[in-house]
Amino acid sequence: MAPSSTNNKNQNKSKMRKLITVVFVALAWVAQAQIQTPQPSPAGSVTSVVGLTEIKIDYSRPQMKGRKIFGEGANFLTPYGQIWRTGANNGTIITFGDDVTVEGTKVAKGQYLLFTWPGANEWTVSLYSDLSLGGNTGGYDKAKEAANFKVKPGKLNETVETFTMNITDIAADSKSANIQIAWENTSVKFKVGVDFDDQIMKAIEANTKVRPGNLITAAIYYHDTKRDLKQAIAWMEKGIAEGNPNAFWNIHRLAQMKKDAGDKAGAKAAAEKSLELAKKAEGDFGYIKLNEDFLKALK
């Protein structure tokens, strides 16, 4: 091949590389130069641990902007009886960190789209297993429902301008919470139940053997869940002796356990010991009164 032909090819390759480089630089500049403005339905997220289960809601938040939201007929943004993606954009995704129950229906750990059918006196709520549907309500397939149930709407005293979702009303025993939909003057709640007993019992079985400090936690759980009181008392006494013998709050709990077990004398002795230690402490955290009231009730 002639030298001039080779040089021409090399020059062409060099020009092509330069052109490609210029194109990539231009594309990168365009990407960086994009103008961002506030979204009409900004992203929102709420997370809470209920019991031992993490619950997370990711959603978009439309605003009222003077519109009528829930009602009968085409004049309303979300008419009664029609499917709603429950938010905006690609809809609302609820994530459960463990298996749960939702309004009594068992729902497996995982992610679900939330769809609703608003009504004046009743809402239908659905958890949908196929996230690829997004906000495309026209492609809704009932066969992909993980749960479908009805709940009663409530009225809010104050107007909620921006669509809001909450994880609220966590039960005192941590076994349930409500997921709330709030917009305009409407509030809709549905209950999520969690089960952590098996997890805790397995942890007690494993960890009280390798770490004695867990005995007190195990004892309190046994007492709270009305299990074997004899075992709870044995663990509590050992945990106090091997841990902090001056922990008057734990000794007060021991007194409660002994009372519930029918050991009035043992309960009195433990409460008196707790009271004595609480009076000596820099701060009693209310345990002086708790023990005094406890001892009065024993008489």
C-alpha cells in the first residue's frame, strides 16, 4: 500500500476520534446544563418501625391548588368509585420489611403499589404486587392483588392542602399501626399488624446462653407476654445478681413478677429493697412513689 494512502487513513481515524470526543463532551455539557424547576407533585417518603418490622411509604404529593378533590362526578379530581393511583406520577409504593397482616389479610414481605377507589361512605383499598404498572391504572389486573379490602373514611377538622401519607397510631404493644391517607378534608386509615414473637423467642433461646446480660430482657418479655413466670423470675434474679445489683428499676419489676406469681412475701421484700436503693440514688425516676404505692397495695 502506498504511504500516502496509509497516512490518509490514519488522519481519518484521528478525525473520527476527535469527533466522537467532541460529541461526548457536548452531551455531557447538555446533561449538566439542564434547568431544574420545582415539581408539581414532589416526592415524599415516610418510614417507621412497628414492632420489629420496618414499614416505608414512597409517594408523590399533588396539591389541591383550588381544585375539588373527592366527590361525585367529573367536576372532582378524584371522583367517587373510580380507581386512583393514590398520589401522582408512578403511584405510591409501600414496603414491608417482614410478613404482615393488612386489615386481617396476610401480606408477604416486599413492595406493593397502593390503589384506592374513594367513596362517600366507603373506600376500597388494594395492595398490588406488580410494581411495573406504576400509575397506569388502565392496565390494572385484579389477579395481581395481594390484598383488597374496604375501610370507612373520616373527616379532618383542617384542610390538608398537599396529599400526605402517615404511619400512625402505633399500638401500645407495638403489634400494629395505621397507614393514613390524608388530603383535602378526608382521612382514610387501614391497619397493619406485625408479629415479632417468634423472632424474640428464637433470640432469647440463642442469646441468653451466650450473653447473660440478656436475661433481664428475656425475663421482662416473658412477664409482659404472660409466659412462664417461674422462668421469668429465675432469669430476673440471675440477671440482677450478675449485672447491676443496685438497679432498683429491675428489682421493682422483680417485685411485680413475684406478686403475679402469688409470692406476696417475696414481692414485698423486693419492693422494699427497690425503695431503699431508689432513695439512695441521685435520681429515682419516680420509683420511690412506684414502690410506696406498690407496698400499700400489697397490704
